[in-house]
Amino acid sequence: MAIAFTRTSDTIGISSDGFRAYRKEVVLKTARYQEGSVILSKNGSGEQVWLFRWYETQSNGKRTRRKKTIGTLDQYKNKAAAEKAALSFKLAINSGKRTELSGTITMALLIAHFRERELIDLGDDGRAHSTRNRYEYNLKAWIEPRWGRIRIDEIRAPMVEEWLRGLRCRPKRSKKKPESGLTSKPEDQKRLANGTKAKIRNLMGVLYNHAIRWGFVESNPISGPVKGSGVRQSSKRERIPDVLELEEIRAILAHLDLRERMLVFVDMVTGLRRGELAGLKWRDFDFERMDADVQRSVVDQVVGRCKTEASQKRIPLDEYTVQDLLAWYAITPYRAPDDYVLATMSRRAGKKRGKQPMWLSTVMRYHIQPVIRRLGITKQVSWHTFRRTYTTLLQANREDVKVVQELLRHGSSKVTLDVYSQAQMSDKRVAQRKVVELVRQEGTHDLAAIA
């Protein structure tokens, strides 16, 4: 039996009777070669320019029309000259080398592309809600207004450095109209904090990494090809975060009501982040075993995952914390297993009353900070202050670094030691006194003689 050979786009088979050969055509989908087109059009200022147009296939299979300016009518007197100048563009789109076309992409277009693919809710595979919100704010407030119209291949590291140095805080919106002649000048506004400027710099680096992944550019001017060649921006803190002393903690707890005392104590002795504290439900607690399972984080009333994998480990509870929790459980109207421990009771919540947690920023502002001010404590206290205080107290007790890391559920012990923990003043005085006593004991007579 002879079988005929066919083109590679065909498949050969034998019928069920074994005598007849048949051929089934297979359609091979190949990338089409684009010629593109050259047209004469007008730009925003009304000047006649030659444009090269082509189609670009997106990841979802849709084709989007793109265009690039070749030059003005004065530069290329006829269409033939313009087509000759566009030959390199034609080769670029058909060879996959789109970096030759990066001149068509402005920062605004890159940001729009980044929003469509990176700033959408991808669940556990994407960025957290708080991260997306922070990115969106910095894009709208800082990056897009300054760099939106500039092509991404024209931005250089020194340009970004100079811009970051001049950034100042945005004036707060006020309902009152400013008096005539009293408008604030840019030089009177406070300079933007180093940490904020570093976050803006890092976000620009994220944008360029996105552009590299999609083949829009080949290099990242923000990070630079080697260390020190990118945008230099310090992230050094302008002030050291406050931590509370033991006497201050005891005074605060003694003057708080049950709900606020339970909140502060749970936050301080467990090291929970604010979003994790808001996301606690009654079913997360095992009062017999005296531990809790942190499963979620609630930020701006959006439920999401915990910050790190280590954050999902069970946390121990002590008998005092359990007593406060059970005391709150006895008086709250929301005590079902799926109810939030801090379910809102405000009438302003409407249909969401009892179904979402309280705004902890509101609890801090109106119920905890006024007590702290009445006690004469001038430190800046937030929910994160209790987490830092917890770290410092653990360190003062000479606890093992790994134990402290596990209790705080940090991904790395370096963060625990370098960022969170601080030495207490009493411990520093004791350490200093030991050195002074050593020096004074051995050289007391010599020092007296010199005096």
C-alpha cells in the first residue's frame, strides 16, 4: 500500500478498513507580515506630519492600532521619502524588536498599560489592595503630572533626581476660602519626606521594569545598569519612631474603657498589624488552647490576605488577653463565629452595620489619643506604636531573636532588629554605667590627681 506525502500543513491517516489513505488539512496560524501604512496628518499644533501606522496584538488577542511620527512635511517632501524613512520601523515590528518604537510611548501610555495589567485585582496572584491604592495615589499625584507627556526613552536618572529634590508636600484642602494675599507659596511648603520620595522613585522603577517585560525599552534608568548609576534618593527617616515606656503603657491601659483597653492590649501583646487586628473574627480564637489563627487583613474595608506567609502562623494568647476578649464578647451584640470581633455598631454604617469592622483610625483618633494627651504623653502614638513597643520589650527581656521574629511574624530577622526594635533608656543607662564603673575603678586615683 502506497501513501502519498503531502505538505507539512496536512496530516496523513489510514481509514478504518486499512485500504484507503485520506488527508486532513490542518490550518497553521502564522504571524502575519505587516507592511504598515504612511499617511499625512496634522499634529496638535496644526503642523503637517508623516505618520507610520501599524497594528499591535495584545495578550488577549485583540489588535490595537499604533502610530509613530516619522517627521514633518518639510523634512520629507513626498510620501516615497517618508516610506523610505519608515523602513526601519517596518523591520522592527516584524522582527519583534519594539525598542526601536519606544519613542511612540509616553509615560502616560506606559502608566495606562501598567494600570490595565498590574493594578487590577488578581486575588492572591496580584498585588494587595493597599499596595494598589498607594501606587495609584503616587501615580496621580506625582508621576503622571510631571512625566506623563514625556517619552519613556527620554527620561534620565539626573532628571528624576533633580525633580525629587524639589518635591514639596501638597497643600491640604480647606473648606474655608483663603484670605486675599495669604496663599501659600511653594517655597513655604514642607519638603516631601525622604521615605515618600523613595517610594515614588521605586514606583518609577517598577514602571520601567514593566516596560522591559513588554519589550518597550531595554534598560531601566531608575535602577541603572550598575549599582550607583540609577536615581539616588535616600530613604532615611527624618525622626525616630516613638515607643512607649512601661509606665506610660500602664497609665494608658488604666484610663481606657473596656473596648479600647481590649484593642490596645490585644494589639500590643500579639504584635498584630492594624489590618490584621480589624480582620479578626470570633472563629479565629481558640480560648481553650489560648491561641488565635490570623487569616485575613482588612484595609479600607477591603478583605485581603495577610502581608506575608509568616503572618498566617498562629499566635499565642495569655490569660489576661483572653479575659479582656471574653469580657468584650459578653457585651457585644455581634458574637456569631463569623462576626468580626470589632464589628461596627455605628448607625452611619447602614446595611453594613455589624457586617464590617470598625475603622480603627477613628477609634484611635477619638477614643485613644485624647486619653494619651490628657495623661501628658507627648509622643506620637498610632497602632503601629504598640507593635514597635512590643518588639522593644521583647528585646529588653533578652528574648531569642528567632522567637521575636516568630512572634511578630516577620519574614526576616533583619527587619525585626534593624527596623522595629529599639533599646530602652533604662537599659542604655545600665550598659553605660557598667562601662563608666570599669573606667573609674581602674583610673580613679589618676583622674583625681589630674583634677
